[in-house]
Amino acid sequence: MRVIVLLGAPGAGKGTQAAVLAPRLNLLHLATGDMFRAAAAAGTRIGLEAKAYMDRGELVPDHITVRMLLDRLTASDATHGVILDGFPRTPAQARALDVALDERRSGVEEAILIDVPAEELVRRLSGRRLCRAAGHIYNEVTNPPHVPGECDIDGSELYQRADDQLETVKARLDQQIPELLDVCAHYEAQGKLRTVDGMRPIEEVTEELVAALSQPSESRA
Ligand SMILES: [Zn+2]
């Protein structure tokens, strides 16, 4: 069972990359946010436990996330392994994951950082626009509409959510980037960190990662 951790700041294209990579490598794309929602919807005990925290607006504790993740790894669609997207977010979570995988005589094979400079992240995140009619998503930087300020699909006006405004975006990154670097340091110390340049086109980054992850590695059984 292969466990690949995909790391990147918000706006680095981590989710996009994981979604493309997973089928190419015959791995399951496991986004923790989706996993929480699915477990809560399925009404499993642990799913409801996690949901109770989320409903109160609290973070789901690490031990619950790790347990849910390990449960998910035993499902038939995860036989060959997983690409983790959105976990671990802190060194404590990274350690908890190491311990849990170690108990199953497994481990993280590789952690991949999609590296994008902070200024570019700010530019991408604050470029997000939604249409008033149906919430169609655009990005002035990466996915602009054909007519500026107008939805391609329904012609309605595009607006910026408060969450995507410059100062909010900067504050969010200031909070998340140091934790991301700490998680990177955790895997770097284990010799498992690979950094890819996230400023290149998505397809190029994908090809580099497919080539790298298709090579046999010593840590893989
Ligand atoms: Zn629209």
C-alpha cells in the first residue's frame, strides 16, 4: 500500500493535481474534507463524532482524523494506495500518521510539496470570482471569463467573496504557510520530501510527478 502525501499552500493547485495524478497512478485521491463529509453522510459512528466537532465550528481532533483515515485505507478502492490531500496540516498530525501507519507496518512513501511563492498565491486566491446567479467559479488570473466581470454561462455579474479579499487571503496564508513549512521539515528530516515547481503549467507538473512516482523506490515494498 502506497501512501503519498501532497503538500501545498491554498492556491498551489494541490487538489487539482491530486485529482489528475490519482487515476494515472492507480491510487485513491483522499481529500480529508470530502472524507469527513462522506463519513458524516454515511452516518458511521466516527463520522458522526467528527460531524459534531464541525457543527460546533471546531477542528476535528487529530486522533479522530487519523482513525477515519486508516478506516478509509482499508476500503477496496484504496488497495493500491492513496494520495493524501489536506492531511497532515501540522507536524503533530504528521507524527500521528507515522505512528498509525507504522503500527500497520506501512509508512508515508513520499511527501511532495507543490511550491508556489507567497505573492503568486495571494494573486491567485484574491483573483477568485463567483457569479451572482449560480455561483459559477472563475479566476481573474488562472481562469478568466470571456467578458470581464460577466459569467460565461448565464451572463450574471461576477463578485468577490469576503473570504477572497486581499487582506483576508494574506492573513490566511500568514497563518497556514508556517505550519506547512513545519510539515515539510518533518518529511525532509526523513529524507522523504520532494519539491516541485508549482509555477509551471499544471500538465508539466503532473508529468514530472507521474514519472517520479512510477519509479520503484527503496521505501516501497
Ligand atoms: Zn454563472
